[in-house]
Amino acid sequence: MKRVLLLYRNAFGGLSKPAWMMSVVMLINRSGSMVTPFLSLYVTDMLGYSMREAGIILSIYGMGSVCGSFLGGWLTDKIGHFKVQFVSLTLGGSLYFLLLNLRQFEYLAAGVFILSLVNDCLRPANSASIAHYAKPENMTRAFSLNRMAINLGFSVGPAVGGMLAALSYRWLFIADGATCIAAGIFFFLYFRNQQGHRPPPQQQVLLAVKATATRSPYRDGYFLLFVLFCCSFAVMFFQLFTTMPLYWRGVYALPESQIGLLMALNGVIVFLLEMMLVYLIGERIKKQVLIAVGLFILGLSFVLLNMMQHLSVLYLSMILLSISEIFAMPYMATLTVERSNTTNRGAYMGLYTISYAAAHVIAPLLGTSIISTYSFATLWWVTGIMAVVTAIGLYWVVQKMEMQRLGKQAAASETERMVVG
């Protein structure tokens, strides 16, 4: 037991206080994540719309997410990550109270789009903020800490949301809005006077030289391909929030409370294991290998649902899906940071976030269309095949990106010797 505790202590050691406080902000925010996990059920059960119409609403949410990710990345480079995060949290929280009263399809769609746009301005700004406050050697662990807080919050949000939904879906919007605003206030009070991690003088010279050769992520061929495969990964992963609740309700007849607990299991597993695994793995295993393994496990988590119909299979599938997330997501974020510099980080993180936002559009449309035309079983086979193809693609493109990064590091070391000399 002592060895396990020591392992956790080492995994969390060395991270800056601002990195911890950023995680507290995300914990507060994600503890209220109740609307998105239950949105498909809210639209079908509460408002009486069809499964296909629910898919349209969820895709409109994704469109807002795409626009918000692009806008958030652009604003981060223009006005800074602090202002973008504060406005996104407080304004986004307020919009939940407005959405609560929108029931007509057109108004609901417009409200969902605006809410998603404002909320997703947070993502690229938050990622740039983590990179700003973390030391370079702790970058992956800093992202994992932030994700750990998100997943801890997500283990609370859906679990509580399931109980609140059993009373009234209105409470989901009230709780989500209140926690967003609370996170925004906490963020403002702590970070308004904070300074980020500053590199040593020699590294500042190298960064200045690097900034003169700043490139746009939209002209970075390998990164564009990487983003495309990340979108494919997210399309599969987001079935958790779009079609999975419909599957649990339609095939297993699970109540909202049990659906919430199943979703919460994902957050609990990632919270308990990710930081420890990232610390243990360190730089021992190449990123492309870890990401590819994560994709194969993700595919297995879906295919398993077709093997047999039993409640235990749902929990085993969720465990595998959570493990796949641990192997893939933190390293994807680190690759994006390593590909950028201080002058274009917002643009790179924005484009990376857009890949997930685009998946919010594609995932519900693809999932509900396959279910309506064929069956849930067909959807799970399709996602399994997609996972294998995406794993191969990501392995290849990440390998190319890592080769370029190591080559630039060698060139930078030579430049540093010249500067010092």
C-alpha cells in the first residue's frame, strides 16, 4: 500500500501551483456536466422529438463547438487565454438558464448552437493556459492533471445528473449553469495576477528565433492529417455521449440514475489511473505506439457489445473505453503543444480542438443514422473497423511528426551551443 501511495505522490510531484489551480477550475466546471450527457434523452423523452431530430440537435451542438474552437483559438492569440476563459465560463454558464426555457425545435437548435460556441471557446484557451503555466518537462503530466480534474468532475456530474433528471430535467440546466459561473469566479480571483513559466535566457533566444519562422497549422501537412485522425477517434469516442445512452435505454431499459452511474465510471477510472500510468510510462514507450494501442482498445470496447447481451458487458465495455482514453488523449494534446510555439499555440490548440468539435457534429448524425437505418449492432461493428483504420493512420503520422520534432531538437541544441559559445 505504501508503494502505491508513493507512486501516486511521485506522479503528482513537481507540478506548479497554477497547474493545480487550473485543474481546480476544471473540476468545478465539469462537476456540473449534466446537460450534454443527457441531451439526447432530454430531447427525445422530455421534449418528444424523434431519435433523428435528437441527432440533428446534437450535431448543431457540434457545429457550435467547431465555431467556438476556431474562435477561441483565434481570440487566445489576440487577447490572451485569461480573458477568453473568464468570458467563456461566465457567459456560457448564464446561457444554460436561457436554454432551459427553449422548447420549440428551431429556438432550441439556435440556443444549443450559441451555448456550444461560447462554451468551446474555453478549450483552446485552457490548453494554451496549461502550456503557459507548466514546465516543459512536465507538459504531459500537466495535461493529464487537467484531464484528471475534468474526469473527476465528470464522474460526479452525470451521477448527480442522473438523480436530478429522475426528478426533473430542469435541474440539469440549473446545476450546469451554476457550476460554470462558479468556476469562472474562482478562475478570475486566482489567475488575474498570475505569471506563467518563463524559460531561461538561452531558451528565450531560441524561442525568439523560432518565432520568426512561425507557421500556420493550416499549412502544416502532417498536423492536418493528425487532426483528421483525431477527429475520427473523437467520432468513435463521442458515441459515449450520443448513442450510448439511447442504447442503454432502448436495449437494456436502464433508468437515468443507472445511466448516470455508467457514465460516471468513465470519469472514475481515468481519475484513478491516468496520472499514475503517464508517470510510469514517461518517455519509455513511443507516443505513436501508445496512441495506436488506445485506438485498438477503443474498437474492442464497441465490438464487445455485440458479443453478448448482459449488464456486465456494459461495465466491461466502459472500462475498456476509459483505458483507451488514457492511452490516447494526453499524448495527442502533448503532440499538439510540441508542434507549436508561443506565437501560434492558440491556433494549433484551436485546430486540434476543432477536430473534437467537428466530431460533435459527425458522431450523432453518423450514429443515429446507422441505428435508424440498420441497428445498434451495425454501429458497433462500424466503430470497431474505424478504430483499426484510425490506429494505423495515427501510428504513421505521429511517427513522422516525432521524427521531425527530434530533428529540430538536434538543430536547436546546435544553435544553443553557438549562442552560449
